[in-house]
Amino acid sequence: MTFEFGVDTFGDVTRDADGTLHSQAHVLRNVVEQAVIAEQAGIDCFGVGEHHRDDFAISAPEVMLAAIAARTSRMWLGSAVTVLSTDDPVRVFQRFSTLNAISSGRAEVILGRGSFTESYPLFGYELTQYEQLFEEKLELFADLVAGGPVTWSGRTRAPLKDQTVYPPLEKGTLRTWVGVGGSPESVIRAARYGFPLTLAIIGGSPKRFRPYVDLYNQALERFGHQPQPIAVHSPGHVAATDQQAKDELWPHYERMMNRIGAERGWPSRGRDDFEQEVAGGALCVGSPETVAKKIASTVETLGLSRFDLKYSNGALPHETLTNSIELIGTRVAPIVRESVAEGRRLKARG
């Protein structure tokens, strides 16, 4: 499988030079510019995540991706993630099929349940149906991607009988991933449908996810599917030196994590926790060489065919983000690609 290097963002609301928060509209326009810079820097894939809260600006990934499609020509354009549980699978399919058409086949979708729950009351869904909603809607989405008239029934939406959904996929398929936070049941579910797997590793050592990779590959074989790509999504920030990268990210990361932590009842995090996460956890922070080495190690340990770096983490200024993107594309990604290629050459030699 060809190795791919991607970046993604939730459209974190950023601050002006005087510390004033930008409007979400301003942030959305900046994200389009960041995507253009990502393609120019050599990035393979660009993703935007769906959220419905004041600290993340992107609530309509497909609209953002359509705007980005008009300004780019090469990158894969996808969601990171689409909260399928609180959306209608038919409409999600139609929107991404439309995106696929206008981008000349560059659309992809990562389906998930989301790590935030704001969309459930917003769209009238009960959290008590958390599992059932995703299970049924993923089943329907798999039928839609397979093509042809769809017959489906369940308890979470109206049934379909010999229904054709438009527009059809121009080239017969839509690259569809399932995003997983780390439960064995979710890994097996992705394998059951034969969908590629994206592991969201946002804390702790990536090595602890190796059992999930093994479980996924075993489940694919058991369900009779061919091997599928496995990706990892992790947060990070790149600057000229390790110290600069950490100093730039830390105050924004602290505010973001402690704000979310207060909502979820987590203990507050200090600089020592941050340093430990950078040294041995999921945070990919540092110079291009440091970050590339860490990502390459994760790719080798987990047998990945793709790595997505979440470059926006808190209210980092737009200019700082674009500098990071340029370093990721021009210096980090080439080192990781060469490391992957060398590993494959060594493996081929036995």
C-alpha cells in the first residue's frame, strides 16, 4: 500500500495579535488558505473535523472541503471525522458523492461517533442510543457505498426499499474509513464492513495500540476481507527547534486541554504533563527531524499506511499554523516517507 501523509484540523478558533479571538467565519477562511499551503508543501491528504461548539469553527465539513477542492488539485479531501450517529447516512453519502464529483475523485470520509456529544441534543438524538445509532447508520452507509438500489431497515430511521440514491459515485467507490478511539468492539466493527481503520491516538504511547492493529487484521481475515489501510491521527506542532515548538504550543494546548478537561472531570494538566506527552506520548511536537523520527517510529510499530497530524491545537495564530504546515510538508513528510520506503526495502530483502 502506498504510504500517505496527511494533516487535519477542527478549525480551532484562533486569536489576533492582541489576543482577541477571531470570529468563526474568519477562522473558516483561514482554514481554506491553510489547505492551499498544505498542498503546495506536498501534503497528500487534508482533513477537517465536524464539531458543534464555540472553540471549533467547522460544523459542515463537506462545505469546507468543496471550497478547498476549488483551490487545490491533488490532495485527498476528507472529514476527520463525520459524526454519522447524528446525521442521516443518505445525506452524508449524497454530500460526499457530490464532493467526489467536483473534486474529480478526491473525496474521502472518516465515519465516527465523535469524542464530543453536542450534536446529540442539537439534532434531537438520545445518548442512550449511542451504540445503536452508529451501528445501524454504518450498516446503511456501507450499503450505499456498495452501489445500486438499496433495501434497508432498522430502528433509527425510515426503511428504504430498492432505493437509488443520487448522485451516484462517478468512479464506483468512495474511500470510506472508520475512526476509532480505542475500543475492541469498534475495531471489529470496522473490519466487519471491510473499511480502512483510523486510530485516534491523542494521549499515551502509540505502542499500546498494537493489539488493536492485530485485532483488526485478524478480524479482516475472519470476515473474508482483503488487508486494508490503517491510519493514525495524532496532534502535534512543528517549528525550527524542539524548544520553539514546545514554547509556541504549550500555552494554547494548556488552555484547550484544561477547558475540555473541566467539562469532562479530568484533573488539570501542567507543563510537566505536557513534556512527558511530548517525550513519550502521542504529541508530535518539535523540530522537523524530531517529529519525523517520532512519526516514523509509530508508523513502523503499528504497520501504518498513513499518518495524519492534527496541526491545530488551541488558539495558535494563523501564521504559526502555516509555518508549521510548511515544515510538515517540506521536511517532516519526506523524512517519514523515506523511512517507510527503506523499511519496505529491508523487508523485501528478507
